Amino acid sequence: MLWGLLALAIPIIVHLFNFRRHKLVYFSNTAVLRNIQQENAKTRKLKYLVTLLLRCLFIAALVLAFAFPYHPEKQLNVNTSDNLIGIYIDNSMSMKGQSQRTTLIEDARQSARDLVHKLNPSNRYLLMTNSFEIQNEYPMNQEEMLDQLDRMNPDGTPVPMGEVIDRFEMLAKQHGFSTSTLFVYSDFQENTFDLSSAKADTAMQVVVVPMLPEFTSNIFVDSVWLASPIVQMGLTNDLMVRVVNQGDKEVKGLPVNFMMNGATVASTTVDLEKNGSAEVAMQFVTESNGMQRCSVSLMDHPITFDDVYDFVISAKPSLSIVELGSEVSSCSLLFEDDEQFRYTLMEPSRFDLGTISQAQLLIVNESAAMNETLQQTLLDAVSEGASLMVFPSMDDPKNNAYLYQKLGLTLMETDTNSTSVEDLALQHAFFGDMILDLPQHPDLPKVKQHIHMKSNGIASPLLTLQNADSFLLMETVGKGQAFVMATALNPDWSDLADNALFVPMMVKAAFMGGKMGRLSYTIGTDKMLVLSDLNLEGDRQFLFANADRSFELMPASEIRNGKVYLYLNDNLPAAGFYDLLVNDTLNRVTAWNESRIESKMVFADRNDIEPQFKKAGFNVAAVLDTSDFATADLVEAMAHQSSQWKLFALIALLALLGEIAVLRFWK
């Protein structure tokens, strides 16, 4: 394009030679010339000179604009022997979105191949993905790099971009390269485009290649949970499903299916507002005990990785009830002979940690005197999801003070005045499905003596006495609930054990302590599993495997505080169900889903990508398109992406306007 500067000769020639023919005008009287305004010769020459300069400036600026100038310091170090070339392809699920031709990840793969083909064959490469595959993280030649691009795993978990860049910088230094150039192929989702933790290296150049999806709307299953933590064979339960519409159009009547062990057990439809969400309830009944492989699904195209949510429901044959005390209480009459419950009376001085950790309901009766170790063990069990029901000691109401203290309660004096329960917190969820209708004069528990309890305000009063003292308090502790009574079950204290309220109250507390464990896990996020129900005696070998045993993973393990901790150092290959085997025997089934971080199709604006890299301290050499690597060399591609041409185009426009102003207004 610079050959166009030869056009500067045109205005110069026009100004040097006057090509206009002079016209001879005859005047009969020279006095007419007095009426002609004479122009100063110097002024006229200056006007012509200014016009000439403006015309030359217009032509020169226009030619330079079409030549696409760019900063010379942005020259890439791609063909030097001590420079490492890294190609980062974001292989997270959002890159499976539709592009103009195929998918974003396939476009990125082909563009990277074009890039490697056009560079010097002597270069050395690293292939970076979210999977952090070891076989890609050593300096490769051109042929090896092309082969690894073909073999690249397209299913990676979302990783903050800063972590990937830090890893590349570390590998470049580890392999002894003084400079490096990283080509970044990504859709730059806002949820993962995070450079806050990255440490910028001035010896590294960054070339950004944004991938723009054709569709930015998505409907997905966000999460599922059970209305009741207790799942038993033959009992009705509700599965709650949250569906999200990440799009600018409302959706009516979208089918949602619930499958258990390969069979459909429930289905419904959901209406979704644009950029909204909805929760639906799906009722089900399990026909067998044990672990049930379940999934909730919907149909949505073209983004499908989040249309299915897998989870495992464990149907328990019975609930474990552990009562701590030196003497039996009325609770044994309620739970001991019921097949739905496994009742155990445990002496506090000889407690079994394994039995306590597996209990759904822990009861501290009026005869229990516990040391601080046992009291803390009960609190730990509650924090893991169990329910705890505490009755005050008859011998010394201030027994188990450590437990009350941790629950934020202070026991005051004993009130021996007879009273009764007057108020029930019917609006509380505890009574939501217990009491459908309360008669006008209900028969509520009569109390002969009770303990004044002072609360720090965290506990919720469920039952209140006539004198406004709390009779039953409930407090959330971790994943579980702790219930504290102000009176004992002994008839000398109250008639609570004989009242109609006692049975549903205790059963509801037991069902709230489901301790059902995790329904599912998230690939790439959950790296540790905690098992609290294993026999710790002898040697154990753990193995994760899919149903057909085509994939097996042996996790690292350790035992702490009576629990087994499993560590997954490698990600599972895909969403689905994986069996956990202990010594080749099935221990449990686990369900794994892709992260929903990338389900929200919100991307960084192309114009904001380079400023964010520069704000983090990175040397951004260029922001290119995938087509640049197929149709031009890198220098030309960088020049066309430079914004310097805009400056020269503006100068050309100003020169043209200046020329018009001179010719029109300079008289």
C-alpha cells in the first residue's frame, strides 16, 4: 500500500503548472479595472501552498491508513529459539456451543492447527487445557503438537483463566525458556474469566483469540433436593427441582422427567420467565431399599451438557435412634418395638462413637450425666445432619452444662409452680405437616416443674408456657437440628410423655435428622469425600469405577477422627454414576454432574478483554480472529487488528475538511 505515496506527485504537479488557458478580455476603458479588488501576490502564494500541503497530507494519511500501521514493540517472538509457544484451548463445556460452522472448540482446534502450520517448524510448543494433562505439558515439536491437538480431550471442567496462565508461566521457566508467547482460545465466560490470582510475567506475550457463540440462551437443571431427608420404601416423598432459563424468551410447558433406575417415576411441565427460574415438586415412592440411581432431565438445544442432573437416593430400611442415659425413659416405648426404627439405649460412660455417628436421632434423657468429650461428640454428630433432643437432668439441672453453653443457652433456677403449654409456633416449619388443625381448647402438656432457660437469641421457641418461658427450643447446628426441652419426661415433672403431642414431636425430630449424605457431586469441584460409616479395622483398598469398569480411579485415603477421607487427584472423565468399591466390594454409588458455573451464557465483551489482561499486567500483543491464521501470516493479521489506522483515517478526514475551508472561506 505504501506505493500509493507516489500519488503525492499529482497535487504537486497541479500546483507547479497552471494548465488553465488564459482568456483575453478587451477593455474599452481601463477605468473598469479600478473596480477589481486586487489580491496580494504573497497572500495568494501562501493560500496555494497551504492547499498543496493539505492535499498532500490527505493523500499520505489515506495511504498510511490502508497500510495498517501497528506498534513495532508488539512484534511476536514466535520464531526465536529461546521462545516457547503455548496454545491454551478452553475445553470447558461452554465451548461446545454452536459456532457459524461447527462448535467453538472445533473452531479453536482447527485455528490452532493453522497457526502451528504457519510457524517455523523449529519452534517448541505446549498445549494447555483446563484438564492439565501431563502428556501435553512438555516442549513438543511441530508434528507432536499437531498430533496432540487431534487427541485433545474436549471435556474439561471450568478453571479460572488465571490458574492456566500461571501454570504455563511456571512450565516455561521450568523448561528453561527466557521468553514465551501464549495464544488464548476461549469464549471468555464471565464466571471463569478471572485474572485476579494470576501473576503477570513481562517475558510472556499474550495473543487473545475470542470465540463467539452463535447462541447465548440456555435452559438447564440447576439443582435437586428432597422435601424430607428420610427416604424409606413405600413412603411418599417430594423431589424438588430448580430449572433456570438463561435466555431472553419465556418458555411455556417445558417437559421435565424424573427417572429412577432407568424407569420414569414422575414427569411434569414448567413455565419459565425470560432470565428467570422455577421450582417444581415431583412426588415419588421408592419400591426397594438401598441406593437408587436417579436423574432429572429436560430437552434444550444446542447446549445440552446441563440438561441432565444425576443423583443417588438411599432408601433406608429403618432409622437409628440412640438414647443416652443410665435408665430407660418413655422414648423406648415409642421407638423400641417399631420396625421403622432401630432403638439403642446407651450408657454415657460406655458410648460407641460409630453408633452415635450413624444415628438419625440422639436423645439425652433426664438420667444422662455426660463428660465434655461425649457432649462434643453429640454436637459433631448434629453438625453432620443428626437431630438431638435434650431433656434436663433430674439429679442436677446444670448437668451437661458444656452442651447447653455450646447451644447458646444458660440454665437458670428450677420453677416448681404448676403451669402448662399455652402457645405453639404453628407458623414454624417444624409444625407445618404435623398439625393440620388445632381445636379451640387443645389438650396441651401440663408442667409441674421446669427449668428457666436464657437464650442468646439464636434458638427458636417452638412451645411456650403460660408464664412466657420457653418449653421447647430448636437451634440449627451445621446440617442438623438441636431440640432442648425445659422439663423432663418423668411424671413428677410433666405429663409430656402421655400427651398426644409427644409422639408426632419425637417422630418429626427423628425424620428431620435424615443424614442422607450427598445426593451428588460436582466434577472438578469436589475433590474430597468423607466416609463416616466404614469399619476402620484392617486394610482397605478404595476404587472408583463406572458401571462397565471401562474407567477406574484409585483415590488417596487417610483416616482422621474416626472418618475416612478420600482424595480425587484426577477428575472423573464424564458426568454419570460411579461405584465406590472397598476391597472389590461395592460400598456405595455416587453421582457426578458437570459444574453449572458455565450454564449461564454471559460472556465478556470483546472490547473489554484486552483491557482486563492489561489491567492484570500482561503484555497483550494482539487480539485476533480464528480466520486470521488461515488467511494471513501473523504480522499481517496483527497489523489488520491494530487500531492505528483509525488515527490516520481521522487525519485524512481533517485534511480534506481543511482544504474545503481554505478554498471556500479564504478570500
